[in-house]
Amino acid sequence: MKCTKSNIRERGLTLVEITITLAILAVLIGLAYPSYMQQVRKSHRMVALGDMLAIQHELERSYDSGYQIDHIISSGSCLICNSPATRYQFDVTIDSHAAYIIKAVAQDLQQQNQDSCLNDNKTMTLNALGETTPSACWGQ
């Protein structure tokens, strides 16, 4: 059997080309990932704001009986909320003047506390008069 030389050249990527491609990809991911994470935090914040409005609605329904919160929050857990407890913890404070403050505290387990709209205390609030803080989180 006789060996013959072939003039066909094999094609493929060199190690340098693969390395350059991976470096470019790493730079693009490094630039895009923080923006993506901020959008994820924003979407979870919007769910939490909806939860706060749902809590307010339930409190107003029980206004005549003195703001019953037993069916809303139990043992620090929100029973009617869609937000996972790993993102936000909800609390309702009721004072003697028939007023309330609903608080949503961003948690650090899934880095929700790094949301750019939050103040140093990492808390969003809604009171009985409809006043909200911080205004950047509520889109005002």
C-alpha cells in the first residue's frame, strides 16, 4: 500500500483565536451582568410594591375593626405577598391614631439590598395617607 500526500489543508481555530474570542466574551459579560442584575432587582422591587399595596388594601378592608393584621402577617411572614422572604421582609406598624406604616425591608441573601433606589436603611414604606419613601423606588 502506498501513502499519498494530500494537498488539502485542514481548517480550524488556533489557540490564539479561541483565547481572543473568550477574552472578548468575558469583557462583554462583565459589562452586561451588573445591568442585568439591577433589572432583576427592579422586577422584584415592583412585586414588593404590589405586595405593599395589597397589604394596604387588606388593612383598609378591616378599618372598622381596628386594622386586623393576623390574616396578613403572621410570625414575621407575609401571608398574602408574592415576594419571596429571601428578597423582602414585610412589617406593619399600627399606632393609636388609626394610622399604619407598611415596611418592606430588602434582604441581603439574594442581594436585593443593593437595589439602587434604596436609602441606607434599605426599607421602602407606605403609610395610611398614601405617602411613600423613598420616592425613587415608587417612581415619583
